[in-house]
Amino acid sequence: MRILLVEPPVSPFDVATAAFALPPPHHLERLAGALIRDHDVRILDMRIEDNLQEHVEGFRPHMVGCSCVAANYHLARAVLETAKACDSEIFTVVGGHHPSLVPENCNDPSIDFVVVGEGEITLRELAGACDRREDVAGVKGIGYRRGSGEFVLTPPRELADLDSLPAAARHLTERHRKRNRYYRASWRPTDCVISSRGCPYRCKFCGMWKINHGRYRVRHPQLVADEIESIWEPYVNFIDDNTLDHVPNAYRLAEILRERGIQKTYEFYGRADTVVRHPDLIEKLRGVGMKLLLLGLESCDQEALNGMNKKMSTEANKKAIRICHANDVEIVAYLIVDPAFGRDDFRRLSDYVAENKLTHPVFTILSPFPGTDLYNEVKGTLITDSFKLIDFYHTVMPTKLPLDEFYDEFLGLYRKAYPFRRFLLSALQTRSVLSPKNVLMNLRVRKRMSELRSHHDIVADAPPPRDSDWNRENSEIAEERQLAEPLA
């Protein structure tokens, strides 16, 4: 079977992708690794190439698959709709964060199958069943329409043993890798690895723990090191939910990297309480190349942390900051802006960043992704039913301040934390920072940030969607409408 895996194009409302960072489509490479033994597989990255029809007509795939989050579900659906228009016999599949949390929302004529949860084993079994023209009812972890039109879900797929999964098929994106098309800010070229999946915590705004059935699994550090050693890119991003939670594994990985003399620059994910309990781990990881540590500090207010079910204290956050600074590790500090913020709240958050010398803050707006506890709590109050704006840079929840003022304050956080003057001063010290690409990146991000408010008007002025369109309401509301409205 010929299978085309597609990374959808960048949404016009997306702030960071292709402006600040463009990581490899590692999730598709891992899926391809599970398929390639039995099938002819290609990857099309539409963030870089805009020639879907050409690929479909030239490759003539039997199956086309996409992965998506809520904000780009409409783009993934459009990709599959185009594939169906080229050849109605193509099997179309969607998976990823959004389909796994609310699979019923992907019940669309352009989508034949929804993969729920991890896709490596599920997609391999599904492709085999489709290739043999067998009944797919025995494939665990999918949603599909029966002949009667009823959308059904098969029993959930058991979580995989991460050590047994095939290697990512990185060679399928080699043409873009050779041209250094994948990057993170000044880190170019960059690659991604995973050392774990899931998280043992239950933050209200997060859906990953639900997708992973509340479990946290790790790969053997020897296998992680083998993978790192096999890639040529000098910069490596760990795209885990929580890299450091299995402390013995993190220690062992640092030891293996040191023993083998593997020299790369890394970004890890962790929690502040892990840093506080194991400061020597930070020292060891810094010694083998960890430059950035992403910490979800989330808030400078204890009550807010409690409300998020973060299971963290503001004091632990401050201690973790001091430990990272002492080890020359730059913190990528994720901080949540609540739509209920007033001006004083914005000022306090900005002061917190300055007082703690956080040079790499990432301010994100509290976003109720469908399927999360937060979404279930606030879905009746959302100011738009458009999934296009459910990301980290738009609010779909009511704001305390007028919407224009809220975005002005939000942009103010970034302007104060990243003044253009500081960017230019850094450029004088580090020549690579003053490259035309990085200057353009800086200006592009600033421009996109200034357009956030206008996106609400664009979405509001869009023509009403078809019943099967991307921004269909959640299944409960859709069912209520079907009951309330007479059949045409």
C-alpha cells in the first residue's frame, strides 16, 4: 500500500510556527517508521511545500493521513478533503491531540478513520486491514462510520512499550533537513527526540495525561542515546511532556552522553519540584549540553496554581529558578495569562519575570482545549465556537478587560520581556544572532503578535460553516441541534 502522511500548512492565525520555530514533523516520522516495512510511505510537510495535489496525483496513495491539534483541525480536514477529491477511493485518516481527545468531532465525510491515542501500532494495523480489504472493527483505537452512517469507536488501544517501537523514518524528510529548514530560533538545524510519553500529574488545562491514560512511560536511556548519536543535527529538542520525571533515567542518560562524548545542545522539559529535589541532576545535564530547560512555572500566584491543579508551589518555582541560574541553564519559563486578568495582574506577572531574571519567558493565554477538564468547565461561556483560535495566543474565554485592552496588555508582556534594543545588543555580542534570518524572524513574530485582536474579527466575519465543517460544536451541542431542528 502507498501511504502519504501530511503535515498540514501553517494556520494564518499561528504566531510561532515558521516565524519562531519549525521543528521536524517527528510524529509523522515515527508513524512512518512503523509503516515502512510493509508499505511505501512518503511524508509531505505542507508548512514548507504547498503542492498537495501534485503529490497525490504523482504518488497515487491508497491512504492519506494527517495529525492535528484543535487550532489546525480545519486545515487537516481540508487536506483530506482534497485527497478525496483527487480520488474518492483513497482511505483518509486523522489523528493527534484533538482527534484523540474528541474523536466524535472528526466525524466528517472527508475522514474515513480517526486514530485515537498513540498511532504507531494502530495505524499499522489499520493500513493492513484496509490493504486486505478486511473489516476494521477489530482494530483497536479507531473511530469510523458504519454502513448505516453511525460513528463508532472501537475499544481503546493499549499503551505501547516505547522501547519496542520502530525508529523514526527521518530519511523521509531528508530533503528539508539538508536545506536546514527545521529550526528553533537561532538553533539551526535542529532535530527532535522523545525519551518518554505522558505525565503523572493532572493539570486542568492539559489533555496529554488523558491521551496517555494517566500513565507516564519512559524509554531506556541507552536507546535514547543511540538515537541522539545517530542524528547529525547539532541541536536536539526533547519533545516530551516531562523529560526529567524519571530521575534515574535522566541521570543515566547524562552519564551515557558523557561516556560516549556525544556533543550536542539540548532543550529538556521538566518540573520545578524535580529541579529542587535534584539540583545535581541539572548540573550533570548542563555538563553534557543542556542549554535550555522548559519549566511550566504557570503563575506567580499560589491560588492560581492550585486552581490549575498544578501540584506546585510558588516557592518551589523560585528555588528552581535559582538552581538553573547557578548552573548557567536558561529557563524557558512558561507563564499562563488568565483571561480574567486585570491590569494589576499583568503588571505583577511582568514584575515577576524581571525580578527573577527570566530571560526566555513564554506567555501563553489560558486555552480550553476540547476534551480537557478546563474545556468541560467553561465550554458554556466561550466567546467563539471556532477551534481556529484555541491555541496559546488567543482567548476564546471572556476577558475581564475589554478585548482590545486585554491584547494590548498581553503584547505589553512580550514587549517588556523582549525589547528590540536587547535583541540588537545581543547581536553585537553574538554574530550569529544578527543574521538576516534571525532579524526577519524577530520582526515577523512581532508583526504576528500585533495582529492577534484582528483574528477575532476575521473568524467572526467568516461565512457560516457547513454542518461537517471544522468548527462544528462539541458533540453534545450538535446532538441538541439535531433534536431541535426539523429534518430538511
